[in-house]
Amino acid sequence: MSTSPAASGLTVGIGGLGAIGLAVAKALDEGRIEGLRLAAVSARDTAKAQRTVDGFRTPVPVTTLSELADLAEVVVECAPAAVFAEVAKVAVERGRIFMPISVGAMLRHMDLVERARSTGARIVVPTGALIGLDAVRAAAEGTIREVRLVTRKPPLGLAGAPYLIEHGIDVEAIVEATRVFEGSARDGAAGFPANVNVAAALSLAGIGPDATRLEIWADPAVTRNTHTITVDADSARFTMTIENVPSEENPKTGKITALSVIAALRRLTAPMVAGT
């Protein structure tokens, strides 16, 4: 008797059921990602998460972040950056495929990469709300002289960022395009943990978080989160811009981010993949 891909495929655990995690969980539950099936979820509001999964076609356990790796071969981290280590460290120790969405937090835990060499774990970083990481990754096989990311968001989309609070910047008072940050991707990811995971992902694909330059603009004229990458390398020079439609559930997150995670999961078992 043959076994369906959904029944025999890789099991997936999702840490966090916000805008991204819930969209990914639904895609798995509905059988839209061939060769993978949802095995468990975790969320801060356990009761709410239980009500959500009770409505799935195939209800799954609601567990803690640290227990996900015991129940799933692939662990997708969609939780707040503050609890990143709770899910990341266990997943790597268990030798799982670990997919971090809080990529900025990953920069503070790069020791996990070396640990993964020993445990057999794989850390797969999705492109997220960005564009062209395949081109950046290819250029990095040669010599990249400069990588710059300019991010523009509606001011309220940046509200609550630690960097803004520390420097007394009131985004509600901004009435024209204002550059609120310029520096390295590492410093930007630390100062804006909920806003610029894209900068961390870009740095990991290219020349690292300290050499990658980042500008963040609060711009009342934009309605979409906009990211422009400029790369100067010995193999190519290119500029790419993406304008992301904000998620209804969380305007700080673009709709394409969840779709990027789904696409990254699909590549794990797809018989053919396109792109570097």
C-alpha cells in the first residue's frame, strides 16, 4: 500500500502563531506543501492557540517552544525575538532543520552555526520580505565591495523600536520622510528587532552584518514597506526594490514574509527547485 506524501513527509513544528506562523500552519494543515505535515505549534497564549488548532483539519498539540524539537523534524521560529533562544538552541541540539524568522536575533547566536556542524542540524534562513538574496549569494562567491539596504516604512510601522525609544524619536510627530537610522545591519537589527530582519538576512547572504550598511526611513508618504538593495561586486552591480503589502494582522510584517517561509519549506522536499 502506498503512503501519501502528507503522511510520510517531514514533520513541522511552528513556534508562534502570529501573522506569519498562523499562515504557515494553515498551509501545512490544508496540505498545500507537499511532503510536509504540521506536527505541533507553540504560542504565548496557549488557550487561544488551542482553540485555533482545534479548528484545523488535523488538530495538533500545543506545546512549549523548547518541546517543539521533540515533536518535529523541522522547527520554524515565528516567535518574538526575546524568546528566540528557547526554540533555537533545542532545535539545533536535536539536529533538526531550524528555520528562523527573527533573523536579527540569529546574529546574536551565531555560535549555533558551529554547533549545527556537530549535531547535524541545518539552519535555513528564508528570504522573508526582501528580494534578490540569490543574486547576493552568488555575488558573494566572488568579491563584493559594498552592500547597502535602504528601508522605508510608514512611521507607525516603526513604533516601539528600542533604538527610537533610546534616542527619543517620536514617530507620531514625523510629517515628512525622515532618516531615523544609519549604520551597520548588526546595529540596525538590534535597534529595530521587529522591523528589519531583512537586513540580517541580507547580511548573512552577502558580506556579513558589520559590513552591510543600512538606512531606515520613516516616511509618511509610503503605504507599503519598501526595501532597496544596492550591491557593487566584481561580478555585477545591481539595485533591486520591493514594495511589500503590510499584513492586516501586523502592519510591521509584509504579506510576502509568510509566503517566503512557505516557499522555503516547499524547497525542502521539492523534486526540483529554481534559483541559487
